[in-house]
Amino acid sequence: MSVPERMRAVLLKDFGDRDNLYIGETDVPKIKDDEILIKVHAFGVNRVDIVQRKGQCPSPLNVTDVIGLEAAGEIVDVGEQAKDKWKIDDKVMVLVTNGGYAEYVAVHMDCTMRIPEGISVVDAAGIPEAFLTAFQGLRVIGNIKRNDLVLIHAGASGVGTAGIQIAKFFGAKIATTAGSNEKVAYCKKLGADKGINYTHGPWTNTLLEFARSLNKDGYDIIYDNIGKDYVQANQDVLGVDSRWIVHSHLSGPEADKLSFATLLKKRITLCGTVLRARSINYKTNLIRQFEDEIMNGFVDGRLKVIVDKTWPMEQIAEAHKYMENNLTMGKLVVTIIHNK
């Protein structure tokens, strides 16, 4: 398959507002022996992309400055080490450190997953970052199991909708917070047993009542991307021997209400985690466990990619605006139509 030397990509004039995004030309990546080259047909938009666009989350060293953590498409070139595993024309979805917002992206051969049967390339673009992030937090770190009681904040987000489904997949009971009645209803449709509209005021007592109705002293797992504003409430609703997993801090990075006395009394395990900065070896093992344990869920219907909206690449700024306005219910996906 012929691969051009140049490609279109979403580039930045400078860090800052979404108007600084534009479609420009750059070199097609040159792959290493352990990499493959993907012709991208769709890519997912994630909140960290906005943070990076603003200059608050710089690109890791020795990787492209093109934004984007996930993409889906077809293989057009294969490095020597990767030829035993992948071949040209294989349909795949990929987890990358950067570079997804482009017509072509290079990816390590073990950070690549075959698109499940019956899943479109658009839906596939919404799987790697959201589902692997949620799986990492709830299963690998949180060790979720049947009848656990789980609280997932921002349940209508891309990671939230993935997390609700993963928790249900493993037989847990699920409560979630979201910012509107419409979002709460959607979370329940996905499998949440209890939903809270946080704009209606404090929710601690309501969620504790729900826990007690299940003969629980509190929540076994909290999957938290809010941070500062929920520090006190999270401690109030966590049960004994619980896991508090923080994967972002949208309301602020500092926790002035953290009580070590509460952590000790309830034997709470507090863990912070990210996915992007992990090593290739870690991501390889995570993907292998994900494929072994839950990938079949996309085939038999127990797991579904929730794509809220799609845009063509030329409207990437509109996708960022939609996410910044907190309108999201599921994943935002951008499609690419390649020039002949």
C-alpha cells in the first residue's frame, strides 16, 4: 500500500484557545521496527487534549506534538518486529501517547487492538482511552468484584459511561453523579442503580442511604475525577477497607479537607493513577488483560461504545467547544476523509 510522505493533521498555532487549532500539513511518521503505521479514519477526543492545547500538559519527550491519545483505522506499514503479529490492511484501534489527531499515526505493536467484530471504525475510536482508563482504575487497581458497591463520578463522561458498563460487567452495584437530570437518566439506562444530579446540592446522605439499603456501611470503590470539591464527601461515603481511586482533578488539585484519621479508621486505600505516562510494558500488560477479560463484551452486547457526537476533522474546534461546555454524554469522535 502506498504511503505518502506528508499528511494532514490538527496543529496548534500556539497554546491557548480552541481557535488556535487548524488543519495543516506535517510529515507522515517514520515507524520503528516494533511499530506499525495506521491510516486513521476516526479518533477520539479526550479532556486531556484540551489541557494539552492550553499548554498545561506538555507532550512527553521524544514524541510528536500532534494532540490525540486514541485512533482507529487500518494498518498501512509494519515494522520488522511487528510482522509476526500484524499485517497490512488489519483493522485496528490504538492507544498512543500523542499523534492521534492526524491522517496517519505510528504506534507500538503491543498498544494496538484488533477492532471487535461488528464494531464500526467510529465506535472503535472511542474504545482505547476511555475503556482502558476505566478498566485500569476499576479492575486492575480497584480489584472490582461481584456485589461491590461503586460510586463513579461524572458518569456521563466518556470514561464514566465506560466505567458504569465495566462495573456492571463485573457484577457490581453502581451509583453515579452527573450534572443534569438527562445525564442521570442516561447513566441509569447504561446500568447505574442510583444517580445523583450534583447541581441539586449535597448528595452525601442520599448516597449513604442507598448504601445502607444494600446492607453496606459505605462504598467499596470510588472512581473519582473531580478532586478538591468532593474530598470531604468521598470520605463520608466510603466504607471500611475501601478503595478511593483518583484519575483526574477537575475541581482542583489540592485536598485541604483530607483527614488521615478517616483514612486510618476506615482503612481506605487512596490511589492516584494516570494512563498516558505509563510505560509501554505497563500498557502492553493492561491491554492483554483487557482483551482477555472483557473484550468479548463488545461482541455479545454487554459493552457498548457510547458515541455522543461526531465531527469531521475540519470542525475539531467545535468538538473541543462541546467538551469544554460539559455537554458530553459519552465519547466525542472526529472522522477523517482521506483525499484520493
